[in-house]
Amino acid sequence: MTDRTEFAAVDAALAARGFTRMHFELDRIEMLLDLLGSPQRAYPSIHLTGTNGKTSTARMIDSLLRAFGLHTGRYTSPHLETVRERISLDGEPVSEERFVATYREVEPLAELVDQRSAEPLTYFDLTTALAFATFADAPVDVAVVEVGLGGAEDATNVIQAGVAVLTPIGLDHTEWLGDTIEDIALHKAGIIHSGATVICAAQEEEAARPILERCAEVGATVAREGAEFGVLGRVVAVGGQVLTIQGLGGVYDEIFIPLHGAHQAQNAAVALAAVEAFLGAGARRQLDIEAVREGFAATSSPGRLEKVRTAPTVLLDGAHNPHGMAATVTALQEEFAFSKLVGVLAVLGDKDAAGLLELLEPVLDSLVVTGNSSPRAMPVDELAELAREFFGPERVEVAEEMPDAIEAAIAEAESDVPGELSGVGVLITGSVVTVADARRLLKR
């Protein structure tokens, strides 16, 4: 077994590369993978991009593929508690022992690339290489790979996957990807390569145009939500929802997913179409319905309207842009019957905090504003001032630290509520970092 201190040392060495340092060029990752013997070519891949829903969709695809008996590797980001979550084998984060062993193999080659490059490998470059090497060593039958940011120049785009998945595209990361949805879609369409099958969620027209143009340019086949596949029906159920999905190979009914919201139903339809495309299902061949049901029922998505406590109910949701928060708010209104709901909000400084607050105001009785552990967190006093513009001073409380914010929100939720606390809730949201911080505290 690997000593915990050894894993901690590797974790620290990765962090020293700068967790948030970005440098969008494929030269360095390509050089490193060449030195490693191109591990990303050892298995087929399904590649995902989009603004929201990537990780949930990737987890559904992974679960479905395993239900069909395939060994899977899954690479997603960011992580909630440990970097090992980014690299999963058969649905489970890699062990500390395997993570350290793979890092030790890659480390000297990474140092060689650093010496030869004007810019050293980033944190994301290195975790990407670690993932691809881990999958080749396992070995896996298929890798499910989520982009880090954008698409065309993202480190993951070295895989040139046979199935490319585009979840809904909205405005986010505008400082890197451009100020319009069309610009952002152009970047994300870069994961579409020659001869690929493209599974595309419903998009705004200005996002759809560059995607379809890219498909035509490289000779890719596209299946679009609302045309070739989509959700035919959904019914709210205890602990999730039951769906009927039109897939590429026919209609799949009585599918239970233990996730909330119409956006997760949409993610499920996209995931099913991606797995159908990968397994060769289509007009004359439908996937086994029982395996599909089994795969969806086993899906989880931590930090996406995740219930971590009851009485009062405490929900964690990583929505960090208006597009994602709109989906969260709709799910809260449709699937939860809270008599009182208190929010805890901490956001990163480069996010549209005003857009988040505007969406949250109608569904929250009050709000506790706080900070999270990211060095990029918006200052608490700045967020509080903005919150008062939407909620009014009397509905906003300020807590500098997350533990105090959670305590204050629970106390406020429980106040003036006679009898049972079953209809009372706390929503902790605004960032994946916020969710990770809260999760660590609440799981103790």
C-alpha cells in the first residue's frame, strides 16, 4: 500500500504547477504523450464538451457502458474532494497507490517536456496525461473524457474521439472563449474530428451554426436532440424521475434516474444517444432495455442537487453560471415543495454573480453570503452588497467563513417553523468549490 504521505507529496507537486494556471496549446501535452508511447491511442474514446451538464452526462455514459459489460475509464473535472476523482476506473476513483505509481512513471518525462518548452506543463496537462496512461495500463475498453475548458485547444483534444458529445452551450469562461455564444461554440466544436459521430443537445441557433459547419467541414455525422433523439416524457418520482426517451434505435421507457430536474432528463437523452452511437445502435438495432435501465438507475452526480442532510434538507448544487442556475431553480420549483428555503452563496470573482442572484431571489426566503476556499473567490463584502440589491438588506446575512454560513442558514431555516422540518431546506450553491467546501464539513 502507498503511504499517505507519498500521495500527499504527489498531490502537492501537482498543485505547485498552479491549479488555475491556463495555457492553451497542444504542443506540450502531445510531446509528453509521445514520450509515453501515445497511451490515448490504446482504446476508443467518447469526448464531451459544453457549458453545463458535462460531468453528469459523462457519469451517465460511464454507468451505461458498464451495464453493457465494458471496462471504463472516466476523466472529469474539477474534483470535489480529491484529485483522484478526476480519474475513475469502472466508476470508482483510482486508488492512491495507482495514482502515485502512474505519476512516478510520468514525472521524469514531464520534467523533460518542461525543459524543452517555453511554458511548463499545467496542472490540467499533467492530470490529463495521468488519466490516459492509467486507462492504457488498466486496460479499459473505452474512455469517457470531459474537456477541461473549451474544446479545440483543450489538452484532452489529442484523443480525436470517434464519438463527440456537445451538451448545451451558454455564456461562461468568456475571458478565454469569447464574448458570444457563437464564439464559444466555435471553440467547443473543435472536438469534432474527421468521420466522428456527433451527439448534440438542443442548442441556441447561434451555437448550432458553428457546430453544423464544423461537422460539414470534417465529414462528421450529427444526431440532434429534438430531431433524432430526445425526452418524450418525464414524471417526478421519489428520489428522482422516470423517463421515456426516444433514442437513435427506438423508444426506451420506464427509465428511472436518481437525479432531479428537466436538465438531467436532457442529459440522460444525450448520454443514451452517445452510448447507442458508440455501440452501433440505430434504426435497425435497439440496445437492451434492461441494461439501459440498470445503467441509469446506478447513476450518481455528486454536487448536483445532492441531498446531504434531512430535517432540514440540505442540498448542494454546483451551478456557477446563469444557464446552470436557471436549470437548478426550475428543478427546485418543480420537484421540491419547500415551505421555507434558505440559501448559502459563495461565487468566484469572474462569474456573473448578479445573474445568479436574480435567478435565486424568487425561490429563496433568505440568503447567507459567504466565501469559499478558492483564491479567486469574490470578496464576501462585495457579494453581500450585490445580494442586498436583489434581496433587500433584511433578507441577507453575512458570514465570512463557510462553517458559520451553514450554521446560520440552518438556524434561519429552522426558525419560526412550527412542527416538522420536512418542508424546510437549505441550498448551498454558486460554485463547485463552494460545494466541495460544504461537502467536507457536512460529511464529518
